Amino acid sequence: MPYIKQEDRKRYDDLIAQVTTQLLNKCPADNGKNYSEGDLNYIISSIVWKLFDAKPCYANINKLVGALHCVITEFERRKAAPYENLKVEENGDINLDKQ
């Protein structure tokens, strides 16, 4: 769950803003819309690997995999699903009966 206390967020917000700015500035011609999946994967992987290497044990693997899984499910729930629902409204749902 990404909903940590406000005072705890302050420790990370500037760093997150810096990394996000670097990703979005990679392709200034298109306002950063084409940062690569590889760039994002590298950043996330580097953080996860360093956290594992700091304490290589099964409990840490479990913690990291669990956090990554929760990131995916929360992103799908809060961001992807509403976007997909908007696109269904804009473009119409799939109609399998007509195929």
C-alpha cells in the first residue's frame, strides 16, 4: 500500500520528482511521452536489487516481490481501470456478437 504517512513521504518526494523529471526530459521533443520501458525497468530493478543485496534472504525476497505485486495491482485499480473505462465510454465496448 503506497499510502504512507505524510511526514514519511517528505523523505522521498524530492528524489521521486528528480527521477521522474529525468525520465520525462529524456525525449523533450515530445514532452517526455517516449521514455522507454527499459529506462523505467532499469530504475525499478536497480532499487529492488540494491534492497535485496543489502539483506539477501528469503524474507527480503518475499517482501520485495510482495511490494512489486501490490504496486501492479494498485496501479491497475487506481489508474489503468478508470482509463480503460473512459475508453470504453468514448469508443464503445467490445461486441463479440458481431464477430
